[in-house]
Amino acid sequence: MATVLVVDDDQKLLNMLRRTLAYEGFNVITADDGNAALAQVQAHRPDVMVLDWLMPGLDGIGVMKHLRATENKTLILMLTARDAVEDRVQGLESGADDYLAKPFAPAELLARVRALLRRPAAIGKDAPLLYSDLYLNPITRETRRGERAFELTSKEFDLLQYLMQHPRQVLRREQILQEVWGYDSGDDNVLEVYVGYLRKKIEAGGQPRLIQTVRAVGYVLREE
């Protein structure tokens, strides 16, 4: 499931875009200003960002410049009321991958988001992952520990893929729940249960633990 970050200080528009994208099957996260957007990018690594230009504080151009200066290649669709040719040029040259002027048709926005996700940079996120002797292929759904292949359920696979996309990074419990299950309820022990399932399969035969618990925080994929 692709993750889309929508950034706009217009709450009515933000809510409409959240509903529209979620209905089409995207995992949607939001921010209502530029600094909150940068925090969401760091926490969730969205596939695509739908970014307003004119916002209080750090504006959309500032967000893009910050991301590009740090080699962040998140795909960005700039969505703004500024529709002059010189505005489009400035937006694209500041780091936007596409540009759509308001008012817009939701169908066109969805088409542009899907087009961005077909770009090689997005497809590259399906490249095989390797950490230590742990291997996961998002295309073939193959998983191995060394030479030993093991099978995962769909949700176990999603969880392991997310952990392997962030090796050696401590991931907060609510962050994992949001990214893998699409919610961040703090009462559900589903994450602990699935981590247990994964450990049983990854550590079969007495192999060393790779998914470590960080007490009161979450989990991290790293060697002991």
C-alpha cells in the first residue's frame, strides 16, 4: 500500500483529500504546515507528497528545498492556487515532480499520484532487501535467513518489509502500527503478537535474534 502525505493548511481541503485518497486504497497521512510535513517525512517515509505552496511558517517551496538539499527523493506533487507559468517553473525547479493548480478535479489528482508511483524512483522501493543474512524480495515475496527459506503471512511480510526498510532505526510502536496496519491504537497487542510470529520463523533452529525490543518505545532491526 503506497503512503501519501497531504500537506495543506486548508482543513476542509485536507479532509477531502484524505477521504478521497483513502477511498482509493492509499495509506494517507497529513500535515497542516511545512515543519509538520518534514516531521512526517522523517517518521513515515511517504511514497508521494501532495504539497501546498502557500502555508504559514515554512511554505511548500521551503519544504522542497530542505528535502532536496538532504538528498530526500520523495515524489512531490505541488498543489497550489498559484497557476502562472512562472509559478509552475519555480515549483518544478525547486524540486516538485509534478504541478497541479487549484481548483482541480479529484480524478486528475488521483491520476497524477498514480503516474508518479509508476516512475522508476517509486518502483525502486520494491527492490530486494538484505540485512545481515536476512533477505526479502517484495516482488517474488521470497524470504530467506541465510540459505533457509521461510514463508510469511501477508501481514507478517508487510511488517518484516517495514523493519528491513529501516535497519538499525528504533521504530516507535505507534509508528509501526500506522505504517503496517493503518492505525495507531495503543491498546491493541497485535504488534507484539506479530513480532512473536516473525521471531519464531526468523530464529528457527537457534539463529540469533534480529528484531530487538526497545523497552517502552518499540522495535529495531539490528544484530545483538
